[in-house]
Amino acid sequence: MARWAIGDVQGCCEELVQLLARIRFSEQRDRVWFVGDLVNRGPQSLQALRLVRGLGDNAISVLGNHDLHLLAVALVNAKLRKSDTLSDILQAPDREQLLQWLQRLPLVHVDPAHGDVLLHAGVLPQWSVAQTLQLAAEVQQALREQPRALLSDMYSDQPDRWQETLAPRERMRLTINVLTRLRFCTADGRVDFRHKGRPDSAAKPWLPWFKVPNRASDDQRIVFGHWSALGLHRERGVLGIDTGCVWGGALTAVNLDDPEAPPVSVPSRQPRSIGE
């Protein structure tokens, strides 16, 4: 069995089909990890969602910020943005089945056999993997039991600093933002959700979350996406695989079990450029 990790699909279903063929994916032997953001901004969000759901137990996906935005649009009438490509899902005959499946996805997945951690964006330097799982579980329970309250409350960049004393609503909002939107933070747990540039583009004291010294989660490999300007990025303890397919880059798969294997990519068919 091979474990493959695939970057942000964002509705680029044609490229996903080609990529699965390129890695010779087999339902009999392989498992695919998706870093979230299955939908939005690309041209085939509905098809991508159906494809990944149809993979059943062969696929593991976590929620990204665009997946949560879809749930908010569908369940609490959050405003559609000009760049959203979610209408086909909202009008689909299997809309409810797709949304219910999406709503049950985790924010974080840990492979107990290998220790790898799958999430969409990042973790704060103060959070161990165990604490990250605990915080994610709180949000996941609320998403399943009280989705309207949670989704109505998530559109804010505040609080922007981690504290153990945060009230439950603030704690869950920050957890969502960190796990699905984080790129840069400070060593003491302050976050900047707006800066989207290259890792070296932020002034001090801002650092890419995975560059903060003595990060509490650096004892396990974290597989993530969300950062197209970062591209494919490997270093000790992290594997970033958002190569910006929806922005004219590529959709990339990495074999998690063979560190010597080269990544496999399918060029984007989208007419935009990374950073647009």
C-alpha cells in the first residue's frame, strides 16, 4: 500500500483525475490524503467533491477554509464572494449528501502507525500535536452538533493571539483560523491571517509558522497546503504541497512512504498566475 498526499484541489477536477492516473492510484492498494480546500475558485468544484467522496475509505481529507466557507454559505446563508465557484454544488441534486459528508470531515488527522499529521494550514508554536487534536475535536463536535452557531461566528480575525484563558467561542474561532488559514505568526502565538506572500516576505517579528524555534509540534511530520506562494516545501517535520493549481501552477502528489521518490505533478489548465 502507498500513501499519497495531494495538494489543494480547489475545484480543479480535471487535473485531479489526471494526477490519480499519473500516480497509478489503485483502490486495492493505495490511500490518498487531501490537505483540504477541495472546492472553490476552480471550474469543477462539484465534480471534485463527488470524486473525493466517491473514493470512500481510500481517501482521507481534512477541512480547509474554502470547504468551511461552502458549509457556511449553504447552512447559514453566508455571502457568496465574487470569486466563489460553489453554485453548482448548491444547486446539485445530491447537495445534501455532499454537504453532510463534508460536515463530518475532521480538521486534523493523525496516522497512528506513522505519526504523520494532516491539516490544511498550520499550527501555533505553543500547540503540541496532542493539544492541536484536542482543540480540533472541540470544533468538530460543534460543527456536527451546532453547525449554524459555529459557522455564523467564524468570520473574524479576532482573537489574533493564543491564550489558554480564551472563552469557548473565541477559542474555537481562533482554532478554525489557525488550522485553515495560518501562514505567519510570532514566537509568542500572535497571528497574521492577511499576509500571503513568500516565506521571506514578512518583516520581523513575523515568521512562517513552521520556522518558529522550539515549536511544540516539531516531533511529528505535518503535511499541509494552503500556501501557494510557498509551493512544494520539505524540511524536517513539515511537508507543504500547495503548488497553486487554481492559480496556474500545478496539482502535486507526494509519496509519504518514500522520501526519495520525486513528487508527481500535473500542470494547471487554469488561466491565472500564482499571486494574482
